[in-house]
Amino acid sequence: MIRGESLSKTFGDFQAVRPLDIHIREHGITAIMGGSGSGKTTLLRLLSGLERPSTGHVWFAGEDLSRISERRLFKLREQMGMVFQYSALLNSLDVYGNVAFPLHEHTSLDEKIIRRIVMMKLEQVGLRGFEDLMPSELSGGMAKRVAFARAMAMDPRVVFFDEPTSGLDPISSGVITSLIHDTVRQAHMTAVVVTHDVHAGLSIADHVILMWQGAIIASGSPDEIRASDDDRVRQFIEGRPDGPIPFSRSTRPYLDDLLEIKP
Amino acid sequence: MGPGGFLTPICTIFGRLGRRFLMFLQAMGDATVLSTDSLAHLLRRPWQGRHFIVQLHALGVDSLIIIIITGAFTGMVLALQGYYTLAKFGSESLLGAGVALSIIRELGPVLGAFMVIGRAGSSITAEIGIMRVTEQLDALQMMAVNPKARIILPRIVAATIALPLLVAIFDVIGIAAGYLVGVDLLGVNPGSYVAEMTAKVTEHDLNGGWVKAIVFGFMIGVICTFMGYRAEPTTEGVARATTQAVVIASVGVLMIDYILTSFFL
């Protein structure tokens, strides 16, 4: 479905994603997991064509997203949906306007039909009756659900989720996780979920990719990841502060900084 | 200080200046690419007519009050100052021509541009910058809607069309306000105010004003959209981009004004 070959991304001197190969399987959920700053969101942006890779290629539906024209990329994006970390709802439109936006843009459907589709999508996320609210009037969980409905409006082939549960209470988090699981299964979609929520990632994914410092350190089914004896994998899924993945980023001894000892 | 040590600070200063100049050239190049890419969508479907009308309203109609107030006070002050100067030479009858020429050729386009930069240009930069911070520009891209066509293009076109119209209103209000002060307050002959104005203001003067307003409008649109589009995606980044947009556009108006004036003299 989506394939990355020798994919890397560098911002100035910082290498966010080291050269890697990745394969997103069709009709399933792939979870890309890792700690903050591990490069998972950058990888998601590369796979969705939002960022051009520094090296390598991204193949989607047989076309190289890193080489095709901007026009062709926009055409292919009609088959994609994305739920952003902070929802990214259009401030100037209400809930109805946001969910109907892709339909207004890319179809010539009658407004009555569009209304029915929007109602269907809002019912799916439990927000029917809230279509007149503006994004500023929504809670974080509601905004995520509206973003979910908007991403599904065109029934895309692939949906990207960037930290779908971050900043949500456990109930909202559970609702979003179930929505992703049920919708992708029912509609035979392909989903790529970037998350550092170990429970959510391992519970809904068919395939899990674990990242650290811009590289893939483990890949496999949730059971294979749970059974991994790699110290970095164990530290991440068990949430241990001590281990090969350092909590502190400082390279200088704490005492040297406290006593202002010059290197 | 070692051999050549005194040269080091000089090299540092020139190095910094060089880097700044290269950054400036890079920004100019990026702005040109962004505006050219956006303007190319003028010829492509879907047409952005509805969004253009919305922007024309935001830039034009919403700026009317400030343009009317600025135009009125500019005309009134010009009449007062002009009368004071012309009275020294016994040429008060030339007041109408003086006020009209100053406003049509210079003050209308320049002050009108400043008002639009302050009121609408800054809000364009802030709005696009906030769309960058909140990932709305990325969301548009993922919904297969090109932000250059949807966000940038309507604002550049609206600014290019709105400013000449606002400047025309500024000119009319300014001349009328000058008439009120000159004729009703200072006692200038109303016939000579109008007759000298119509005799001295030529089509060449009017064209100079129009061309300036169109160029300024386009430049404001390009600078303000570009600064918002490439704003650093942080709160401080948007604030900095907004300030820079206002400063660069204002200085740009004065620089381009000099070049255009030298052509139209």
C-alpha cells in the first residue's frame, strides 16, 4: 500500500529520520510508536507526502510521492485522510462546515446528500446535534472526533492519525481508540497511527513499528513486540525510566553544572 | 593580538552583513516563488471567486472607515499648511491644485497603503501564521486543497484590486475635506479652488496615482501572505512575522514610491 525506501529526513544539522525502509500493509492498522522526539511524526509526514524526504522514495498506489508534481500529489490526496495531533479544524467553519469541507471541495453532490453524509459521519463519532458549534466551543476530545469524521468524509483508502489520544482523558482516549479500530475494520481501510500510548497502540494495531532516535528498532505484531527481549523495547512498553533510552538528555555531569565547572 | 588579529572583527562584521544579505536574497526568492506559484492558479480550476469576494470585503469594505478618516484629516491639514505657505506668495487661489496634486500623486497611495498594511496586512499575516501553527494549512493539503490557491491567491488579488479603490475614495474625501477647510474656514474663493484643481490636475497625475496604488496593493499582498506562510510555527514566530510584515511592507512602499515617482515625474 505505502512503501518507504531508504527514507530519511534532515532539518539543518539534525537528522529526524535516519535512512530506513518501511512497508505499510493494506487493510489494517500499523502503529508507529516511540518516545517524544523519536521521529515518528516526521515519518508520518513523509509517508503522507506532507514532507519531501531528504533521501529515498515513498511509494503510494504505485507512484513516488517524493518525485511527482504538486498537482498529482493533490490528486492522490483525495484517497487519503488525516487526523492531526491538535485536530487542525478550520476555525472559520462550524462542525458541519468542517466535516462537509472535503465533500464540497471534491464532489458535485447535492447539498441534501452532503448533509446526510455529514450526519452519518457525525452519528458515527457520537456528535450528531453538535453541527452548529464552532471549533472554539469544542472540548479536545470532541474536536478530535470532528477531525476523525472529517478525515472519513470521503471514505479514503488510507487514514493517518498523529497522536490521536494525546491530551485526552481516559474515556475520550478509549472512544477514539475504539473508533479507529471499528471504522478501519468495517470499511476495510488502511490506517497508520502514530502514538506513544503503548496500551492504545498495542491493542488496535495489526503491525507495530517502534522507533528511537530516528531509526526503527523493532517491528512486528503486537504479540511479537510484547515478547521482545530487546532492552529498548522492554523499557518503552514497560515505561521504565532507567534503561538504554535515557530520560535525561544532558551529556554533562549534573554536579559540573551545579558548581559551574567549565568543561 | 596575533598577526592579522585586527582584521578579525572587520571580517566578522562583513561576514554577518553578507549572511544577512544572502538571507534577504533567499527570502526574496522564496516570496517570488510562492506568489508566482499562487498566481498560476488564476488560470486553473477550481476558480476561487467566492474566496476572492470574501477577501475583497475584509480588505476593502472593512478598511473604509479608517481610509475615510485618514483621507479627511490629510486633506484638512494639507489645506491649512498649503494656505499658510501660499498666502506668503499671494497665491491662495492655487490651494485646490496644491491639495489635489499632493493627494492624488503622493499622499493618497502612500497613506492609503500604510492604513491597509496596519489594518488588513497585519491581520493577513497573523491569520495565515496561526493557520500554520494550528496545522490548518497542513490539513488543507491533506484534504487535497492547495493553500496557495485557497489562502494566498485570493488575498494577493484582493489587495491588488482593493487598494486602488480605497485610494480613489481617499483622494475624493481628502480633496473635499481640503475644500471645506480652504473655502469655508479660510475664505478661499470656491471657484478658484475648483478651477485651479481641474486645470492643473492632468490624466498623467491620475495615472501615476493609480499605478502606485496597484503596485503597492500587489506588494502588500505578496509580503503579508509570504510572511504568514513561512512564519515559524510558534506564538512568538507569528508575532515576529506580523511585525516584520508591517515593517517590510511599509519600508517597501516608501522605496517603491521613490522609484515610481521618478518614472512618473
